[in-house]
Amino acid sequence: MEMRMRSGLMTIATVATLAMALGCTGDMAADDTGSVGMELQIAPGVTIQTVNWSIKNPGTGFSRSASINVRFSNTVSFLAGAIPQGTGYTLAAHDTRWLVATIPLVVYGLFRYLLLLHRRGLGEEPEALLVEDLPLLATVAAWAAACGVILALT
């Protein structure tokens, strides 16, 4: 089963890479854009699930970002195209391993919802339940705040 999943993921990654390569071709001189690529080798023993990257230019307002799933790889690589020419660009990449700290809030929220669903017969309108049940609403707010702080600090 795991081998099939890895094979499927490799097929998806290959197709996505080909699509990105074909989508980034063109006459660079005609539209004054270029591309940037990165390939990083992850050290042995280091586990990274996801890498987020962003390219920004405050002078032109250009911004592009994406996430890369590197769970089954020891290499982080990407190619970003159609970047306008200019100076002042910054490239940042970071992982999100600290988001694991928010799992207790997610688990509590799920169990709270299941409690309301099974013991109290609520849950036919989950959007109303989310707004009306203060512990559940507080949990979602705490989770969002924790994610915001973690992403801002990492």
C-alpha cells in the first residue's frame, strides 16, 4: 500500500514538474521576466514535512509564494517563473514543523464537536454550532491565533 502511494506521489510530482516546466517556457526578452530556481539538500536525520517559500519585491509590489511537501524526499527544489526583472528581491524559505504545537487544540475541538454531536444531538448545522458554542469558538480562535504567531515568528 505504501509503495503504491509513493508511486502515485512520484507520478503526480513528475506530471507537476513537466507542467511547470512547459508553463514557464517562452521568450524571456520579449516580456522582461525571468525565473529563479532553488535546490536544497536536507541533512541526514533531519525531518521536514513542508517548506513554504516566498519571493517579494517591496519596490514593485511583486509577491509570489507556495508550499512544497517534502515528506518523502531529502531534497527541496522548485522553479518559479514569470518574475519581473528588477532589483531588491528577497527569497525566503522556511518549514512549518512548529505547527505541530497546535495539534492539542485541533484534537480538543474535534472531541468537543463529537461530544455535542453524540451526547446532545447537536451538529445538524455545524456552522451555527461553531458560532453558538463558546468553548468550540474559543478553541478555533486560539488555534488561529497560535498558527498566526507561529507563522509570523518562523
